[in-house]
Amino acid sequence: MFSKITHKKADFDKGKYKTLGIPFIIHQRRFIMLQKMTRTSEKGFTLIELMIVIAIIGILAAIAIPNFISYRNKAFCSAAESDANGIGAAISDYFAVPSHTAVPAIGDLNSGKGYRTSGNPVNLAAIAGADPNLTITITVTDSSTRCPTDYQGGMTAAISPKGFWAAGVYSKLIAF
């Protein structure tokens, strides 16, 4: 329908072809119309592209959210275990003083300032043992009750006798 146009719009703008007459002006208008038709404004995204992006984000969220919850719940277990290790270090500090020979209470640790456990609500801790020359047992209860049972089941007294979980309570044994 249209012949191949080899002229540039810049040539028309400069007035290079003004003397060619009416047929050339019609040709020029066809050229400008074709140029406008072939120029599309592709700004933005199509609906399909947006839907694909939303689907990918949904799939990633479906994978990430359960893992995040699992890791957060395991952090409650780690907090209780960390409290037990901290109390163990405070007990070692307590026995560094030669006059301390009996098993201390929580309030006796840290030069009588006690030991503050972590957690919200605060984890409960206790120290037990009749003879400090044999064993001392530190128990820390996960007050949040959010430590997963499968995590606790992986650390039983048979598997890890120096530190184990039983019914939401972490026990750490210190043997001398």
C-alpha cells in the first residue's frame, strides 16, 4: 500500500523538501502518520507481568513464613539453654571465692546480685545439688512454652546427658 520511505523526519523539519510540491506533502504526511503508528508508548507493566510477580512473591512467602516461625520458636529454646550456660558461668565465678563451699542459690550469684534470666515472660531457673564436689543441676523452665517439642525430643538425657530437655525444662549438669 505504502512505498518504502527512506526520508528522515529531520530532513522534512529543515525544509529540505519544500519545493517538491503537493504530491510530496501527501507523502510526507503519510510518513509522519506511519512514524506515529509504529511508535508505541510502552510505559509500565502489563497485567500478566504484574500477576506473575505477585504469584512469585506469594510462593516465596509461603515458603519463608513457616521457616521464620520455626526459627523464632527455636530461639526460645536457645534462650533457656543460654540462661543455663550463664548460670553455670556464674556458679564457676561463685566458687572462685575460697569461702564459698556450699551449693549457691540463684540470689547468691554475681556477688549477691543474683542472676536475671531472659525471656518474655522471664524464664524460671533453679540450682540443685547436695554436694558441690559431685554434681550441680541447673534447671531453666521455658516460661513462654514456645520451644518446639521436636527440638526438645532431639536433646534427651540419653542423647545428651550434660544438657537435656524434659517437658519444657532444660537441665544442665555440672560435674566436678
